[in-house]
Amino acid sequence: MNTSHPKKIPFIRRPWFAFLSSMRFAVALLSVLAIASVIGTVLPQNQSPQNYVVQFGPFWAEIFGFLGLYDVYASSWFVLIMVFLVLSTSLCLWRNTPQYLRDMKNFRQNATAHSLAHMKHTAEISGSLQPEIAEKYLNLQGFQTKIITREDGSVMLAAKKGAMNKWGYICAHFALIVICLGGLIDSNLILKIGMAMGKIVPDTSSVYARDFKPESTLGIHNLSFRGNAQVVEEQTIDQTFLNADKGLLLQKLPFSLELKKFHIAFYDTGMPKDFASDIVVTDKQTGKKIEQTIRVNHPLTIDGITIYQSSYGDGGSELKLKSWNLRGIGKPVDLNAVSQRTFPLDLGKTGQYKLEFGEFRAFNVENMLDNQSSSSNKLHDIRSVKKEKQFKNVGPTITYKLRDSAGQAHEYVNYMLPLQREGAWFFATGERSDMNAPYRWLMLPADQSGKMDSFMAWRDTIMQPEKRAAIVEQSLTAVSENMRPQFKLAVENLLRQFAEGGYVAINEHIQKTVPTAEQQKTGEFMYQILYGTMNIALETALKDAGLPEIPAGESRNQFVLNSLDGYTAMTKFSAPVLLQLNGYKQVNMSGLQMTKSPGANLVYLGSLFLVLGVMFMFYVREKRAWLLFDGGKMRFAMSSSRSERDLNQEFPQRLNDLTQLMQDLGQTE
């Protein structure tokens, strides 16, 4: 009984093999990678989650994070596409390389007379030429040749030139494989495999490096990584942090790094011109030290790890502040603090608070031309677009939050130095309760000594009933006897209302008690009385506080008016204290990026092969020629894989040369 076995399909001819190794599949993968690369270039990578929430909002920030767009080149789908691209290109190279190598060696000497006659560039020459002479001619033209005698007695001279063109396809495909392999090595593929197997677990709760567990810590022999580290001046680190899904991994380094000094220079516009870090790197095994300054685009590579200067910030500067009690009166309390830290604030009966200091900035630039045309109760963003600009450093600022016992917080920013607005100088403090809202600015006038002391002494005076009474009595000296009782009552009420709520309280009182037709006239009259009594209050305040007098004149008048505005704004200021930056010792923080990318060498190698492939494909042109000698006749034909335009000119030239050669040798019939 005969049994028939099904014919085994060759591995290379199976449908799945044809699909994976097809050009369409590879081009589709390359298109997706190109789009992903654009996203990875346009969208800032490896930023903090808070930055993305602020930029895109919570909904889209969550969607983009789920898609892995914040670390595109290390995302699972990007790595998977690269794996399939390597597989597809490798299979394509495996399938076609043997044929390419055979084509480069083959002279195609078996071409028939019929096929030669149907070529685009072909001609029959009457007469005959010795094959050896034609061979020498083609050799001089750069062709490799081969002569065979066929069974029918005809002689075939086959020639080829530029067969190395096929190496272009091989090199280009090989380059793509090598580049993708380099990218896979540097794409945290090993980490993702480890996380998938449960051997590596990103940490989502630890604050300090010492709190990371072993499963969240990577050794110094990790093949590749890209991490970020922040180091403060005179601080030493020996690890960096890697972003992994929604957590962090602690990467140990084979060396320790100390930041000796951080340098930064600015343009007139306030943008950083250059920032650099003086670092000392100490090898843990040998103890060898390397001192070097790294700056943007000038990294340091040691033990295969490249250290880049990526950012900078406040590293916890020492602050000296004055704390003014806004729920009472008295001299300010000196307060020492550190930026980027949290301190308790006990205000007794007022309540228990926390001071959460943010970033200290020693350099702040504003457009002075813009500010001169603005109102005194506003500060303008230095990034606003104006045709005319005059930039100036307006000095240090400190940002802080004041959080009450219920957890509610208001954010503040305070300028250390007074700012000039419309010819006067003000101490500025911004307040907001929502991170996305603009600041509301409290502008308090500076005295002739450039301090806030005169205003605060004046404020203390008008807040004390007994001193207000003394001011009223002093103001009565210029009033007739019969008007004094009524005038005294009016001034007492006016000062009390202003002390309680500033201009707002006075306006509300006028609107409630004065007919509408007389409100404007009454307001102007009360304003004149208020201005006169506040001049008396200023004299009293400066004398009681032992402060220098402010001479009569325009400057004094402007100071009183600005004080009235400032006090009114202060009544709407929600903070129980006003913190005024009074001194500092700056401590800088340097942001470093550390990368170990052995795959970069493969990328460089692949790029070299890609250049070679392009050169072979575009600058090496494959051409073939045939001369068939049969019965006293000669058939000449040429073909080219790409350069048809060149062949249109070359073929007639070669045909003419061969004809002329026969005539010169007397071999025509």
C-alpha cells in the first residue's frame, strides 16, 4: 500500500514569513516609528507629572500618560515596534542576500539571441570582430568580461560593471537592523522585562534614597539607563533616579559626585546665557578623582556614563525675613528660614500655621518701559511681547505658602527690593489661593530710606484708637470753636472707618447714608479731611517710632497717597502676617542627567553602514553588455538597472566605437 506524504513547504516560502519580510510591513512600521519620533521630539520627555497636568489638564495628562507619550522611546509599544522592525528587516535580508550575491557574481552569459534582440538598447552590426579584441575594449571601459563558446558554435561575450550596487541594498538593510538593535539596548528593554517578571518593582512612595527597597534598586552593572539627579552645592551623591511607569527606580553609580560650585550667567532679558557645574567625580574602586566643569553641550563621560548639565534651581537658600503682624501692631519679628523647607508658625490666638517655602530666585528681570506705563497695583510678566524693552534686574524673590490648621493654603511671592512704579517705589507681595489664578498684588510704599518702616509705623498709629483720638484733637486746632464738636465727631468716624476697611469702608458708608445726588461731593470733602489728618498721623508715627522725618513736598504728598492705597489693599490681604525678605545666602542646585547608552556605538556603526549603502545605491550604477558573435554577424546589447538616461548616451557611443574598431581592423564585410 502506497502512502503519499504531503510536500513540505520551504521555510522561506511560508505565508507568515512572506508577510513579516515584506516591504509593505517594514514601511508601515517605519511610518509609525517616524510619527512616534515626532511626538517624542515635540513633547518634552521625562518631566514631572505635575508639569504635564498643568500643561494639558488632568484628563489629557492621564490619557497621554497611559499611551506612554511622556517617555516615547522607552514605551512598551515603541520597543515592540522596533523588535518587529528588526525581525522584518532581518528576514528580508536573509531572503534576498543570497540572490544579491549570486547576481553580483553572475555575468548572465546565457542570454539568448531572441532576448538580446528585444532589449531596448540593442543593435546588429554587419561584419565580425574578434571576441578577444572586443573584450579588451570593454575592459578598458571598466567592464568585467567573460567569453563562452556555445554548443551551436556562437560565441557570447558578457560584461558587467557596477555590480557592487547590490551592496547598497545589503548595507542599508543591515544598517537599519544595527541601528534598531542599538535603540533597543538603550530603550530600557531589560528593565521592562524585569518589571514584567516581577523582579524589578518601581517605588511609588519613598522620599529619600535610603528608603528604596532592593527590588527598586539597580546595581552598577545595569546595561543602560537614563536618569536624573539633583545635587546641591557642597553635596555628594552616588545614585540617580529613573522614571519607570508611575514610580521611580534607584540606580547606583560606580562613582560619587560632589558639586563644588554652580555658576550661572544671564542675558539682559533674564534668560540664562550659560550655566555650569564644577564637579569632583571619585571612582569607588580606585579612589581616582576627576575635577571638571560641565555645562550645556559639554558633558563628562566616565565609566561609560555620560553626565549632562540639564537644569538648575534653588537648593535650599538661607533666608532672613521680617514678619509683620497684620492682626495687631508692633515691631516686626526676625525670622530665619531655608527655602524649599517647611516650618511651623505659631501665632497664638490667631492660630497655628505652616510656612512652606518654595523657590528662592536671586535674579528677576522686568521690562521697565512696560512697567512705567502700567498702573502701580500691577506687575507684568517679563515674557510679555513689546516692541520697546528696557530690561532690568529687580532683585531677589521668595515664594511661599501659608497653610492653616484646616489644610487651606494661600501662595505668596515677595520681592526683597522695592520696585519703581510711576515714579514711586513700592514693596510688592503677591497673593493667590489658586495655582492657576494670577497674583493679587499688595503694593506698600517705600520711605526715603528705601524701607517699609515708615508705612508700618503709620499703619500702627491709625490702628490704635487712643492715637487716632490724639490726631483728631490736633486736627481741631484749625477749626472754629462752634464747628469743633460736629467736626470732631465726623473725623473720629472717618478715621475709624478707614482703620477698619480703608477706602472701601468709607465708600460703603457714603452709599448707605448720603443721598445719591450728594455722594460725589461728600466723598471729595471726606477725602480732603482724610488726607489732612493722615499727614498729621504720619508726623506722629515717625516721631513715636524714632524714624527720620519726611520733608514736606511732592514726595511726602505722594507717600501719603500711596500709603492710603496700600492700607486699603492690606485690609483685603488674607494673611495674618506679612513676610518681607530681608537677606539671604544663596545655595544653588544643579540638575544633572546621567545616561549609560552602549547602544550608541551600534547606532554610530549602523549610521556608517547606512552612508555606505546610500553611496553604493546612488553612486554605483550597474550596467551590463553583451556581444553575440554568430555566423559573421554581431549582436550588441546593453542594459542598466537604473541609469536609463546615461545609457541613452552611452549605448550609441559604445556601438560607434565597436563599428569604428571593425573598420580600422578591416573586419567589416
